[in-house]
Amino acid sequence: MPISQRQKLQGLAAYGDIPATNYSDDYRSTRAAPEEIDGDECYVLNLTAKDKKRSTYDRIRYWISKSRLVGVKAEFFTVSGMMIKRARMK
């Protein structure tokens, strides 16, 4: 969905956070060891940007519920390796 110049994002959101991001096109993924989030067993993916100029984040760590197959948590990292944002999905 396009966002006009009059509309603004609030909080710690960035335009790159809008769900138009296609993780399979923009990032390479590797699977890490499963983890539990709030009693929910999750797949853990490490996503690394394929093209640093095109991707909003250099690296993303993403938790996906095994039973519901939806994202439940994400951590976003800069090129220097610093985590700059964390998200929880409910």
C-alpha cells in the first residue's frame, strides 16, 4: 500500500518495516536452533541482506511459531552488528 508524503510513521518504525519487504528476495536465510517464546516453540531464522543498498537492515533475526506459522519476534541489526530495533508480534 503506498504511503503519501502527508502520512507519517510513528515511534521507531521505518519505511523499510512496511510489509512490502520481501524477505526471500532481499535476504539470504539460515536456520538457527529452535527457541521457545512465551511457551511457543519457534523456528529461528538469521536473515542477511543480499544487497546492502536495497535492504533496510543488514541482518534480521526472526522467530516463527512452529504451530501457527506466523512471525512472533524480530531483531534488526546494523552493518556494525548493533541491534537497533526489536519487535514482538501478537
